[in-house]
Amino acid sequence: MMNKLWNFFNNYRQFGLVVVTFVIGLALDLAGKDTASHFVLGVAAIANSIPIIIDILRDLRSGKYGVDILAATAIITSVIMGEYWAGMIIVLMLTGGEALEDYAEGRAKTELTALLERAPRTAHVLRGRKTIDIPAREVKPNDKIIIRAGELVPVDAVVIDGQASFDESSLTGESMPALKRLNDQLLSGSVNQDGVVTARALRSAADSQYEQIVSLVRSAAASRAPFVRLADRYSIPFTIVSFGIAITAWVVSGESIRFLEVIVVATPCPLILAAPIALISGMSRQAKRGIIVKSGTALERLAEIKTFAFDKTGTLTYGRLELAGIKTAKPFTNDEVLALAASLEQNSTHIVAESIVGAALGKKLKLAKVKNVEEIPGMGLKGSFGKYRLVVGRRELVEQEGMSIPKTLAAPIGKTSVYIAVEQAVAGVISFDDRVREKSKSTLESLRQMGVKNFLMVTGDNQKVADKIASQLGINEVVAGALPADKIRAVEQEKERPVAFAGDGVNDAPVLAAADVGIALGARGSAAAAESADAVIMIDDIERVSVAVAIAKKTIGIAKQSIWIGIAISVVLMLVFSTGRFSATLGAGLQEIVDVIVIFNALRAHGPFGEKRETDI
């Protein structure tokens, strides 16, 4: 017990020094040395008020106004009026409140900081027939690595031999282990539970999923500014009311001590403590569900969303496009057109590109090496194969290149289609089917129940495909054939704000940054998208979007509730103490109880809110 107390005071030294001063003053008082006791307490109180006054002056110079002026007024007035114990209790309350805030924040950040402490450090790499251990940061794409039971996956990889169950809970929030077999992908940072697998590295450690998450967590853990802003909304009216009651009590009674007795119970710890503890608790709760929210500002805006815009492919739909058909122009065959398209598309991470490459590899077609590859965001790719120029992409891209599309190669209605051109001739068109996610409709319904008024689908796909998906989901507003700039424009033109945009992260970085809240969905997202987004959902589950909004609403609700509880209790105490029947020292002590109530209420944001569906909270 003594060790725990020592560690606490060692970690929060300012509070420890105040406690020591408090004890010295008490000892002198009990020894009958009142003058010495009052001198120690008065000097300590004034000394601790100096940093508060400096902060107030800095805020005033920058045009800001906070609630610290009440605390500084209470401390200085206490010393002037000879109520040294009251002043020292206020100092104890302020420094103790900061220490409790830091302690509560530390506990609430458990899920946010756990990832930082267990980064993969080593990897077993196959070199010929030998296995050598190297630092995880030195693993290169295509290296063969061995992952044994109990070990972390060092980099994103794909299984090439063996099978095992992997714990991905710290990455995705999914508590059930995932069985990984041949050709299944492994996320860096997941834990092998019960077998040995050989895998091929897909990326270096720096580019792997785990490092992206660590970067996001560091950003989230470092964010503090919005916590103060939330409290400051209430600071001016609260301060005015406090001084109003205190001055009225002084004027009516003619006793200056009444002013102090009121101001002492008006000290602003409830405003200072409630918001930061609740918000960091909510961010930690999001992380436990596989949702990394990068700042308190994003969490606050997420709770107020009025319009939700969604990308289509890979977000509202599964994004696993199934080959529906191929049309070709002579002399090309179906396999030749597919192989040419896949040869160029293997240089892209877009979902359509992955589907084309997957279809070609499924037919065991040989892919050629394409040079001078150029990707036109939202349109397609261009490159050269030997002496031939290849173009693969949307109809608009082919037409921009000066080619006309024959009627025999018209894209099927209601399907996602890609055109392939060789030199100056259209060689064929590949069509795909995409299915709506099972949870898309229920997710939109949950968001409606939580107050989201408008829904918008923004997609680069053609109008007929977009309308077909939108009708299935009950979305009335559709923007199809959208390039990245069009997506930004669609989001910016929405009148019901704030606006959130949810996309799978591929080619969505600009609009994710432009939205009031950008949400990157799933593990496929690029590093640029993860950087641009305000929140990243690590598991490929559309329902987590509504879970993120539900937790945000609950968190902000608790933060505001905690602030109002503190204000209400403080106002009642001010009215009671304005009667002059109770001492300033007693008032300062009662404020400590108010602080404890506010802290415990704010910590509810870290709780499970019940174990029912989280979208129902």
C-alpha cells in the first residue's frame, strides 16, 4: 500500500508537494504555531496561483477565455481575507484534480496504448534452407517468414503453407480467433495461437497494417485541444453567474466574506475534468471495437453528423467483384483481353484491379510486365507492353484517348465494366457483378435512428449501376461517374452538416480529408487514406460505422452530462453558502466531493454500455 502511494506521489510531484505543505501546515497548527502555519499555507497558495494567472494572461492575449479565473480569484481572496486553509484546500483540489485526470486518462487509454507496447520486433526468415532471425523492420516484400504458436505476425503476409488460428482482437476488435489457411492474408500484429505457418511477406514493416495503426494511435493519444474547447463553451456563463451570486451576497449582506464563501464553491474543476476524461474514455472504447478515432474533435463531430456520404464499391457493397462476362473485338480472345487487362491492373490497388487480376490468375493466365504505368485517379491506367500502348479503365478514359467504342462492345446495363484498348483500338470490355453487403441496409437504418437525416452515395461507377444499388438501400441521392474532385464537390455542397464520408480508402484520400469526418473502412485502405481520415475502422465491417457514431454520441452525452452535474451542484452550493451560515473552508472541502462525482460519471464513457448490440445504445 505504501509503495502504491509513493508511486502515485512520485508520478504527480506537484500534487505531492502540495500534500506535504498541507501536512506541514496542519502540524504547525496543531502545535499552536498559528502564525507559522498561516505563513506556510499563504505562501504555498500564492505560489501555486502564479502559474494559473500566467495561463489566464496568455489565454486573454490570444482571445480565449477559460474558467481558471474563478480558481485564481478564490485562492487570492482566501489569502487576503485570512482564510488560509480554504485557499490551500482549493490548491489541493486543483492539483489533485489534475493528478486524478492524468490517472484516469492513463487507465482509459489502455486499449490505445496496448498496441504501442507490443509491436513486432523480430521475424524468422527463410534464406534457402536456413531460418534466420532478423529485426522485423528488415523484412522485405516476398520474403518467406515462419510464424510459430504464440508469436506476432511481423509484417502483412499471405499464408503459403500450414494453417493456424490468429488472434486479431487488438487490431480489429473481433474477439473470436480467425482460422488462416493457404492464400489467406495475415495482419501484422496479430498473434498465432496454435500452429506453425509459412507466409510470404506482402509489405515491409513500415508499410504494414500494424505501423499504420500505431501511427493513428499516437495521433489519437496526443490529441487534447478539443477537450478544453468543449468545457469553455460553458465557462463564460458559469463564471458570470458565479461572480453575480458572490457579489450579490456581498452587497446584500454587507459582509465581504460572503463573496469568498460563494467563490470557493464555484471553483471550476467539474468543467476542467469532465470533458477530457469522458472523451479519452470514449476514444479508448472505440479502439477496443477496432475503431481508431484520431482526435477528440473528430469524436465530437461524429456525434453530431447530419449527413452521411458513402462510397459504393467496397463500402456499401462487398467489393469482391465477380466476373460476369467479357466481350471482345476481333482478333482478340477473352483470355487475351483478360490477360492484357490484368497485366496492367496488377500495378494498382483498386478493388476493380484486384478483381481483374484475381480472375486472370484463377484461369492461370500468364501476366506480362508492363512499363511506363500511369494511374489516373478515378479513371484507370495507361502503360506500354513492348511496342504497344495499353489503356484500361472507364469509358471516359478510352474516349479521352481518342477512341470510339463500337456498339458491339457496349457495357451491360447495371454492371461494373472496364474497357481495354490496345494502341488506338478498343479490344474488349470486362463486366463484373457486385453484391450489397448484408449489413449495409441495417447500418443505414441504425444511423437514421440516431438522427442522421440525409444519405448520399458517391461513386465512380456508372449511373445505372449506382441507381440499382441505391434503390436496394433506400438512398435517394446518388452521384455517379464521380472523379475525386467530383466527390469533394458533392460533399462540400451538402447543406445538412456536419457531413461524414465513409469509403474503403482506395483513391478516397482527398474526399476523406474534405469531409467534416472522414472514415476509412477496412484493412485495404492505403496509407494516404489512413492519414487523411479522421477515423479508421480496422475490420472490413460496414456495421462498425454505426457503432462508431453510437459510441461517439454516448461519449459526448456523458461529457456534457458530467459538466452539467458539476455546474448544477456548484450553483446549489453557491446559493447555500451565500447565506453565510457555512465557512469557506467547508465549501472548499465540499468541492472535492463534487470533483469525485464528476470524475466517476465521466469514466462511464469507457464502460461497455451493456452487452447488447452496440448500435442500440
